[in-house]
Amino acid sequence: MTESTSLPDRLRHVYWIGGGSGAGKSVIARRLARDHGLRLYDTDAAMSDHADRSTPEGAPYLSRFKAMGMDERWLDRTPERMLETFHWFRGEGFDLIVDDLLELQTDTGVVAEGFRLLPHCVQPLLAEPNRAIWLLPTPTFRWAALEHRGTTWDIPRTTTDPERALRNLLERDRMFTERLAEETNRLGLPTIEVDVGLGEDQLVEQVREALGL
């Protein structure tokens, strides 16, 4: 491989599954990796490492977030402000995701998944447009997913007003999913709306077909 090989060509073996929180990305990615012999790259699992590898200059929003207390993060700001200033939503650390993927061997396909796979970041890396999909959960589905995981109150309980913190988080994530819908539409990228009537097997098949697996 020459130095002039483009990033899309170097990442041609990667399938990307992005989307809103609680959309089932991890479950779907694990099943596809198992069924098709793909390597799984979980961007959520890399967050701690990427935060440690980031600098204040390269990730100013992350730096400010680290300095906040839990009430300041989840109570003292509006959901709109939380959305606009959340470091991962702004694409901070995405370059580290790319670095990680480039270090993986190319003899096996990779399925990368996570909310950090923002459409405008992924789109320039696609050698083929059907190598990426974004799952857009409805608020009802997101709530059901959180309840099923048992993680609904994990963050809110770290604040002095868990109920308000939960409302803020749910609204922030609703707006993030709405933003993903707008961005994928603008860039002509494929999406799947995920609602409570859509079973896991159905969703797997829809994602499998969308990615050409």
C-alpha cells in the first residue's frame, strides 16, 4: 500500500453503524460481527482511552466537561446547551477512532459502532455509500431500551435532582437523534427508524441488507 492511498480506500473494509443512544447499535453490530466473521470495534469502549489521549488544545469541550461537577453537567445547563457543548457530539476524538481503525489488520472486515460516528465525520471516509447506516430511535424506543438495560437512572442518581437530570438527558438525546436525521438527510446517507414495533431480528436483517452483507 502506498502513502498516497486515500483514507476511504484504507478503510474500505469497515462497516459503520451510527445512531442515537438506545437504538440497539451494539446488539446489532455484535450479531453482524458474529454472523459474518467481522471484527467488532466499539467506540463506546474506547471513550476512556480516547479521553486520556486527548489534550485541552485538541479537545477543549472535553477538557471543560471533565472540570464540571455532576450537577453542572446535568442540571445547571439546558438540554440545548448540553447538546451543543457535549464533546463527543462535536466530533472531538473522532480522529482517534480513525487511528484505531487504521491500526487494525485489513484481512478481516470490521464493524464499527457507536453514537460518536457522526454522519459528517464518516461520510468523507466512505469508499462506497452503502458501507454506513444510522439507527434513529424514537423516544418511546429509547425509553424502553434504557429500562431493559437497567441504566435509566445511572447518571441522574449522581446529581442532587435525579428526575430533572433524567428529563434533561432524555431531551438532549432526543434532539441529538433529530440532528442525526437532519444531517443524514442532507448528506444523502441511509437511516433506519427504530420503534417498539420493530423486532431485533427484523432490525438485523434491515441493517444487513443496507450494508450489503
